[in-house]
Amino acid sequence: MAKHQLLFPSQIVVLGFLIVILFGTALLLLPQATTTGESQRLIDAMFTATSALCVTGLVVHNTGDYFSLFGQIVILLLIQIGGLGYMTMATFMLLLIGKTITLRERLIMQESMPQFSVGGVVQFTKYVLRVTLIAEGIGAAILSLRWMRDYPVVKAIYLGIFHTISAFCNAGFSLFSDNLAGFRGDMAICLIIMLLIIVGGLGYVVLSDLYYFRYRKFPHLSMHTKMVLSITAALIALGAAALFLLEFKNPSTLAGLPSKEKIMASLFQAVTPRTAGFNVINVGGMMQGSLFLTIILMFIGASPGGTGGGIKTTTFGVMLATVGATLKGRRDVTLLKHRIPGELINKSFVVGFLSILLIVIVTALISIKESYSFIQVLFETVSAFGTVGLSTGITGGLSSLAKALLIVTMFVGRLGPLTIGVAMVHEVEQLRFRYPEERVLVG
């Protein structure tokens, strides 16, 4: 038995991501990957490969100017693999050649995908690929048609495909030097990008639930879907309103813009911390309060089973419900007239604690080495953990040590601190006894 369990599913997922990152780094190190024909530094190539695979969007070089077509395609492929999960891509290849998916392979797939049981994981993989193809196809078609007004047909199609994949996978990579700031007042581009970000961040489980509910195959939506939709809507609405009020008179961001663009920019900047990383205003010029609000939104992130990062909306929801129940003196934690299992509550707080611990350690280490302000370093660290990609503009000026720390942060943020922790511990310890209970004073 030991021979067949050299690696556990969580370890295989972690190892798989590491291998793809190394492979992507090797490709980006090639002279053909840059427009100058010169190889970039190893740390920069690894940073870019990790940022692409972990669908983060933090960049040390301008993607459109620094990387050649070959380099951009490598980045795009890494984004697509990272957004879907490499096990999804591997499963698709196995299905193409007609190979039977073994139980062990199903367990590995379950570890890397948002499937509640092993039974339907292959069918769910097919569904994920189908949804991705449809969503990205529609998005690419609309954006390509819009950009044909400004660019030649071939370039417009390429821009449409690149930005659609980057948006749906919540990556935030852009081929424009100012990201999407030049299209701040363009309703078509902004709305399509925002819609792709939201759909990709909701999670495939939610999309499946909505589809079957729409065609009356499910009598009602699951509690998971209701939580995701309500929390996502609340965060976007409250975030947009708060950013609008905070930045309304800021000359570096919204002041001086027409009312329509102010509203659109506020809404866009509330959606993009769902872990997408696109921006239509100068993030480095935002007020301190706006930066801190964005940090909170980035930390919460998207939803489980989607293409985004963060601790996830449902984790945040369970933690809020637990705090509320504790303050009210309730024995059970309930949400939407359902009781939350104790195991799920524990898992939510462990994810939250490990995430905060990682952010604190990385922020402290980078702050010691770098001369940037604390809010800038914290913003960069949370952006890396939440696989967001928003930056105040300090990424390119960071030292090799700081970049290495952010590489680790992006990696942990994409796979999740719990997956990394389980992979390091190897297996769950099953105790055959229970220790006596003893109370301590807390609070």
C-alpha cells in the first residue's frame, strides 16, 4: 500500500503547479520571449510565470511592450491552465485519447476542483470546459468586434482573445501600457470585462446550480449558491459606493471625470478586487482609505471553485455568521435557516488565521528590506495572496528577495493555505482516544 501512496492527492496538486511554473519560467527565459531578444533575469521570469499560472496579474515588465508574441502566448497559456486548474487540462487530454480515469486520478482531480464528491468529477470536468469555452468565446467575439473600430482585424481578434481569457480567469494581465484606463468611459469594454470577472469568480458549482435552476431541473438554489450570490452582490455594491465617496474629489483618480465615468470607474474598481487585477484608474494615486478598503476586498476575494483567489466569500460568510451567533449567545451557527457544521466553522477560521499569518509575515519581511510605505507593501502582499494583481506601482522596483516572497505568497494564495498545509503534514492523524476537557478563560 505504501508503494502506491508515495504522494497524496494534495501533494500531487502542489507538485503539479510547481512543475508547470518551472516549465513556464524556462520558456520565458528564452530570448524569443522578449521584444529585445535578450533573456530576462531568472527571478523576473519565475515571478511572471507564477503570476500567470496563479492568475494574479502582478508584473515586473509591461506585458504588451516587453514580451514578444511568443512570450505573450506563453503567458496566456499559463493563465488558461491556472484558471482551469492543471488537473482539468490533464483530464481533458486523457479524455481526448480515450483513457479511463482511475479512482486515484479522480481523487487528485477532486483535490484541485470544487467537486463535493468523487462520483461525478469527470462529468463536472467536462462541464467546466464547456462553460469556459462558451463564456470565453462570447467574450472574445464581443471585445474583438469592439476593438476592430480601433485596430486591424487580426490585432483586434488577438486583443479580444487575450483580454477575455485574462478576465474570465481573473488574471488581470493586459497588453495596454495603462491597463484598461484608456477605456474607462467605454461601456462595452468595461461591462464585458466586469461580467467575465464576476462569472469566472462565482465558481462553476454556482453556475451549474443556476443553469439547472433556470431550466427547473433543480427546485431551488443551494445554500452555497445563495451565499455566494448575496455576499458577492453586497461586496460589489458597498465597495463601489464607498470608493465613489472616497475618491470623488481625488484629482489623481475620479475628480475631473464626467459623472458617467466616475460611476463606471467606481463600479469597475469594486469588481476587480474579486481577484481580477484590471484597473481603469491610477491605483497608486488612490486615497489611503480606498487602498485599505481594496485590501479588505482583495483578502476576501472570489468564491470557491472559481478562477479567483482570496479566503473566498463563503469562508467570510461563515466567519461572520459564527461571530454573530457567538455574540448572541447561540449554540448553533445558522445561515439561511440551515445549521453550519462545526467542521466547516473550524476550517473557515483556520483558513482565515493561516492567511492573515502569511500576510503578516511576508509584509513584515518585505518592509524590513524595502523603503516603500507600509500601506504599499501590505497592498502588494494582499494582492499577491488574493491573486488579484492590483499594484500601487512598486512591483518592478522590488528586490529579488521581495519578489521571491511574493512568488511564495501567490503560490499559496492560488492553491489555498489549507491545501499547502495538508500537503506538508502528509496525512491526517487519527487519534484512538480523547483527552479530558478543561476550560480556560478567553476574551
